[in-house]
Amino acid sequence: MALIDTLESAWYTGGRAPWWTWPLAALYGGMIRLRSSLYFFGWLRSVRLPAPVIVIGNLSVGGTGKTPLTIAVVANLRARGYRPGVVSRGYGGSQREPLLLGEAPDPAQVGDEPCLIHASGAPVAVGRDRPAAAQLLLDAGCNVLVADDGMQHYRLARDVEICVIDGVRRFGNRRLLPAGPLREPVRRLQQVDLRVCNGGIAEDGEYPMQLRGGNVVALDDGRTQSLASFSGQRVHAVAAIGNPRRFFESLRAAGIDPIEHAFTDHHDFSAADLDFADGLPVLMTDKDAVKCRRFAQPHWWRVPVQAELSQAFYEALEARLEGLRRERASPAT
């Protein structure tokens, strides 16, 4: 964690990245250019499936809000009459072969984010071979595919790209990993179809998104109460997400006094991790809760959030899908 804190300080607060990150960033940039060239010249090929593929991703590491946006997009597509499914690599899980998630998926097997998306009611398939996993969704009756965290995975051809931007931290020092937080150069934004700004102030060409919470849910029996009921209280705040600070600050904004417990992204929790021995309430993100339910205590609560976006965003997405439908329906000339 100390190294991560040092790097993030350099990325986002004007510090100087360690000297050894510069040659590694140059090497990483070279690998990005090489891979892009291999796909551009056809030496590596993307697999195109017979249904529209929407890719949701980001340029920077850390939590930008991809998963809440994925859940919101799937819900909106369903409301518009589509049958969407979500394909994911299943990061943090042990599953290698393509798998369509069943009724009670194990986050240790398929990853925490796929479990969270699946809990929202969406069909989800995971696998390192994304085209093969996506095919499972098509076989299950889905007619539009949403690829979670897929911008840098080019083997699955995409029709619409949505890039999520952290509206507060933006792109930091705008350098590639590990000298900066970027997976790809900022100029990659010129190629995406839709840009979503999570929090902060959206810039020109970006659709604003806010994460809203309301009630909290007990892990042991599902009872609910308002987040405001914890106002003025001291609680343990647990977050194993890309940007734990966002969660902690959201609790403070609700008048709660959090004792911060930040874990590495996708941390595999055990009961000992949350044994604080003082009886204070424990509040955690939805993503972390899927890994803690099996040993939950009555004073542990998850804090669900929902992505709120303008109708203009959904209309722009619908317009692109409708354009694809007309294009595929028209006879070849």
C-alpha cells in the first residue's frame, strides 16, 4: 500500500514519480503502439459478433464508476425493449473458461464486479476469452452485449465505446503507467463514441453522471434503513475499490464520521479483516459486500449507489444502436 500511495501522490497531487517509473512508462507506451499496429494491419484480428457490442471502460486505473454505469445502461436498454447481457473478464476470480453465471455465483470464482452486476438482474458471462464468453450470452437470448471494463481488450470487436472519466481527479499528470495513471494516452478519447464524467464538472462533449445513495442494507438479513440514520455516528468504513477515497468522502458528506479501512482493489476478504472488536457499525461498498455476505455480522451494512445520467446520454446511445440496426438491415451494395 505504501508504494501505491507514493505513486498516486505523484499522479494526482503534483509529486514526482520515482525515477524507475519513467523507462517502464516508455516501455509500456511502446507495447501499446505495437499492439495497436498489430490490430490495424490485421496480424491480430478482432472477433465481430452478430449483435451490437457496447464497451464501457476508462483510460485511467482506479475506480471511475464503470460498474454502476454498466448496471444503469443495462437497465435502460431493458426498458427500451432490448435483451442486454454483460461480458466480463472476471478480474479477481479464478474462472478461466467461459462461464454463464448461475443463480448464486461465487465471487472467488467469477470476480466481485460480475457478481454485483448479476445481482442487478443482468445476464453475465465471464472468461478470459471474451468473444467465447459473449457467445454464451447470445446463445442465452441476449441481443445486445455490454462489455464491462473492455476498452483495452480489442479481441472483441465493438460498435459503441463509452469512456468513464473521474470528474474530480481527471487524468492526473496525464502520463502512462506507472509514471502516471493512464492505461492509454489521453488522445484515445478522440476515438470513443460517448464520454461520461463521474462527479466534478463535466467538460464539453461529456455527459455528467452522479452516484446517488439512499438506504443502506444489512448484509445478514437484508433489512434496510436510511444512510442519514448514521449521521453524527462514528463507523468503520471499508472499501476495496479502485478509489476508496470517493466512498469515504461520500460518507462524510452524509454527516458520518468514518474510520477508514482501505484495501487493495478486489481484495479477498476474510472475517478477520473486519474484526474491529468495538461493536461500531461497519459500512462498505456494494462491490465489497458480495464477498462478505457468507460471514456477515448484524452490524455490517452495504451502501448501494445508483448512477444518474441525463436523458440526453441514453438518447445518444439509442441513436447509435438504431444507426447500427439500419446499417445491418440494409442490403449490401
